[in-house]
Amino acid sequence: MRLLEPEQAAREHGESRVALLAEGLRTGDPVADAAFAELSAGGAAARRTFAAGLRDGLASLPEAPDGIAELLRESEEAVAGADRELLERGDVASIAVDPFWSRIALALGSLVHTYSAPAIARVLIGTGKLTESAGRRLGETGLWRTNAILPGGLLRGAPGYVDTVQVRLLHARVRAAAQRRGWDARRWGVPINQADAARTWLDFTVVPFRALEKVGIVLTGDEERDLYRYWRHLGALLGVDPRFCADVVDHASAERVLGLLETANGRPDETAGALVHALLDALATGPLGSVLPLQGGAVRRLLDALTRLIQGDELADALGLGAEDATPYVPLLAMANARVRRWERANGESWRQALAEHIEYRRGEFAYLPGAEYRDETAGEAGQA
């Protein structure tokens, strides 16, 4: 099942880690699946119960179906076990990144890497919407991430907490739909399985920040450690098996786990390529492309070049991206970004001002979205919590 060279993987990562990977490929998210089944069967009444529990807590409910109650209980425990001061600050490492480069790292780093995995791409194509509505899907992912990283966003009932639990339920809906369509679990593993969920978790941590390093945006050691502390709580809210990320404390340890997970992924196929090209087209014609002082196909060529820089030639070639090379210009980008970071960090007041400006911008960054699928379709009225 998807393990490309299990004996070599065992030599490099250890037999116990390869066994965990194999188990992860066979495992979905039983807690979210049970809750989603109850929401589907229970109609409006179940959705109202769920919405109230997300907003006010499980203890506020006079009663709740077992599956919904367990999802709420597990979500609240993920927050209760966190460092409250850390949650109140938010994901400072991510907040502090210039919004333009943050969006580049999300789209060309996180999402391109996620879409490049054939099994993940097949699940996403199966929804029938990503290639047709790539811009909105990009916006919704950005909205979720923004709400999740803002100060206090993961506290119980806050927008990031609510959105993250609803994203977890969206995964359950997509998993159920894929299985109804006859998904080949023997070949691809369970749809949105634990191994792929852990890989996606890394796509929002080590992948974008390694990309940002190439253009001069580098974390301090403390910021790097806090990034993973924060995202471990986010991973718990998303239902990611903690065995994959419990020992991830910095980029180096994250890359080791990513190396393990990649032993279960082959080269990108046509499905992955279709998703990536739809994403880049949406970026070129959407809000990001509109702020670039370029015309026509120049925006798309720039995005291809930046994707190649971030992901490397081998993956870019496999995805069928243009051969544009941004490398000669990278030192200029890195110099400019490093200077901005240095000015922002000049003293405590300049740092607080920079964070305040970034937070203000992010609160309205996705105000143009009419809604989000993970709210509207997965949780019904819970999306209004």
C-alpha cells in the first residue's frame, strides 16, 4: 500500500516509524467520521446542537449525540492542554511574515506541495471543484489559516477554533464521499488518512518557512520552536495522530518526519499537475496577480519561476511548470526582505508596531469571500458560530 521501498525506508527511519506510517495510511479519523455521520442523520437539530457546543462548550449542552459530544470533548481537551499564553499571542512566526510573501509561501509552498502527492490530489479532484473553483478554494484555505494563527484564534469558541473543527468535519465528509465512489483504499490508503494529514500539517509549517528562507525571511530559534508548539495544538484540533508530530520541535526534526512520509508518495501524476496548474492560474488572475505590476502571461511566468525556486527543478518538471529561472534575482529579494525584518526587530516598539499592522491587515484579508465550504456545507448552521 503506497510504500515505495519499505526496506530502504526502514533502514533510514527505523522499522517502528515505517510501521506507524503503514498504520497511518490505513487510518482515517474515527472521531470526526462518527460526528459527521450524526450531523448528516440528525439534520438541523443536530447542527444547532453542534453549533452551540462549538460556541459555548460541551458543558453548556443539556444533551448531545455521542459522536458530536466526543468531537467537542476532544477539541476542548486540545485547547485545555495548551499553553494559554501561547494561544493568546497567536502564531507569531506566521503573523510576522509580510502578507504578500505569506500568501506566496501558502500557495506556492504549502498548497503546491500538498497537491503534488498523487493520492491527495485524487481525493481533491474527486470533489469536482478544485480545478473549477481554485481561487475560492485558495481563499478558503487562507481564511482558515488566518483565523487559526491570529491572537486568541484557537481559544474555545474563537473563529480559528470553530473553523479548524469544521475543517476536520469537512475532511470527514470528503472521506465518506470518496469511499461511496469506490475509492481504492488498498492502493491509495484511506482517503485523507493519518499519514496524509501529517504531511499536510508539515505543509503548513516546515514547507512554507523553508520557502521563505530562500527569499530572506528567516525565523529565530525561539520563533521556530514556538511555531511547532503552536501547530501541535492546531494538529490536535485537526485530528492528526500526535505520534507523527509529538517529537517535531524545529525544522530539522520536521524534515525528518517529512522524509518518512514521502516514502509513501510517488512522483506527481496528471491529476496533481492539473490541480497545481489550476492553482497557479487562479493566483495569476486573482487578488495576488492584481497587485503585481506585470501584464498578461508575465504574472504566470513569474509564479512558475517562484514555484520552481521553492519546490526545486525535479518537482517543477514533474508538474509541467515553465522553465523560468528566478535564481539570479533571489539575492535582491532576500536582501530587501532581510532589511525589512531587521528594521521591524530594531526595538520592542518597532516589533509591536509591525505585528499590529500585520494583524490588522490579516483580519480583513479575506473579507471578500462570501462564505466557506467548510462552514456552509460541512457543519450547516454551525458555520455561523
